[in-house]
Amino acid sequence: MQSCYKLLNLFYMATLKTHNCNTCDYFFVGSGKPDALMRGPTIPVVCLKCNEIYDRIIHSPIGKKLNEKCYECGSKKYKEWDYEAKKCPQCQDGVIDESDEGVLIMAD
């Protein structure tokens, strides 16, 4: 079933939304889950230097060199964000969920 989802995901636009922490004022705009853009598949990651969550392209379908740096601080060190647990990397106590308000971008 999961491979079917991945196949179907190729036919829909990625949706980037505002995600807010329920404890602190941290937020980010992104998919918040594995997704796919025209530039390639993405996963949410946490920068190990500044603790920002961002969507990272993990493979270029056309062989283009990928930008390996954090958008916020330029660090190349990151880890995958556990998008199922949704733990806030800033305060470590909160849970991050999609916001009904804020940015909604249909990507691609």
C-alpha cells in the first residue's frame, strides 16, 4: 500500500503549509512529511546547528548537484525530523502540527 501512495504522490502537487509548535512560538513552512517536488523527492530534516526544520531534496532525478546547506545558517549537518512524533526541535517539549492559518503554497 505504501508504494501505491508513493506512486500516487507523483501525480499531485506538493503542499507547503505553516506548522506551529503548541508550546513555544516556533514555526516553519514546509511539507512536514516525505514529499516530492519537480526537483526531486524531499524529507523533513532538522539542522543540527540552528535546529530549524526544512524540506531537503534527497535525490535529483536529472543528476543536478544538490544544495547541501541549511537555508537558515548554511550548516551541512542535519538529521531526519521524526514527522510522526512531531517533536519541536526548538523547545523540545512541544508538538508541531499543521496550522489552519498561515502560508499555504501549492509547490511545483
